[in-house]
Amino acid sequence: MAAAAVPAEPAANNGAISVATLRADLLNTRAHNTRLQQHIQALETRLSEQLGEAVFRDTGLGAPDDIRNLQQTLTDREQQLLELRRELEERGDELAAARAANRELMTQLNSP
């Protein structure tokens, strides 16, 4: 990469590291450092959001709206339940009346 653009200096011996290799390592290390800084920043943001939500919940600041909504839903469901029970009772009464009328008609049909 960057090592190709930098002219290599002749090595004094076979075990010596060239300047181009050191520069390439430096560029790679800087790029890696930048990526790590970005990752740390993203993690800090996530942590901050999570902690903020936890504190918000724990202090009860967000609870009243949630509780109010739940209480309203509960009230609506209780009202719906009462209406359905009333309908069921009316239908039960209608069914009992229909059975009584049916018995009476069957008695009239079976009597001489």
C-alpha cells in the first residue's frame, strides 16, 4: 500500500528493517487506531443511551405516561367486559324464553 510509494533505503544487513516497512507499519497502526477510536465512540454512545433509559425508568420519570396508558387500557377492557357480560346475560334470557316457548308449543302439539 503506502510502502510502495516510499522508496526503500538499502538495508545495512539482512536482519535490518527498512524505513518503508516502518512507515507502512506506522500507517497501518494509525488506521487501526482510528477504527478503534470510532468503535469506542460508538460503544460509548450506546452505553450512554442504555444508562439514560435505565435511569429514566428507575427514577419513575417515564412511568406516569406508561401507567396512565395502561390504566386507560384496563378501564376500556373492563367496560368492554361488562358490556359483553350484559349481552351474554340478555342472550341467555332470550334462549331461556325461546326454550320455554318451545316447550309450550311441544306441549300443545302433543296434547289431544
